Amino acid sequence: MKIDGIGRPRAIKNYINNANNNSKAEKKGKKDRVSLSEQALLIQKAKEFASEPSEERQEIITSLKGQLKAGDYNVDGEDIANSILDNIFSNNLD
């Protein structure tokens, strides 16, 4: 099978033209832009808000960590089981 270079100059010319067009677009300052819908912005704000615990929650977390380190934290197993079952049943109803 013989491959000749007939189409090669045309391909090189197209490549050069494309490269020139890209550099012209860069000189004009055209840049990609992303715009988010209002709903996406609300979701983003909610995620940021949820990722930072409130002062109250931070105090509870600190207190629980202290109790765990001191060995004073005790929870009734029945309370845990009830909470798990409540969570399972409430998720199944949604």
C-alpha cells in the first residue's frame, strides 16, 4: 500500500489557519464563561451554609468529644435501636 503526500500540504495549511484563528480569538480577549441558574446558586449557598456548623452545634460537638475522651458518654442501646428504626421507616414513607 502506497501513501502519497498529495493531501499533506492542504492538511498543514488547514492546521496553520486554525492555529492563526485561535491566536486571533485569544488576542480579542474571548474567554469561556459559565453561568449558573438561580437554583444552582441557591444549592451552592445551601451547601456552603451546611458545611459550616453553627456555634450551637459546634458547642455540642465539643462537649460530646470531651465526654468521649473522658469515658463519660453513655447511650442506651434501646434509644439507638429506636432511632435507627425511626429513620428507616421515615425514609421508606418518603
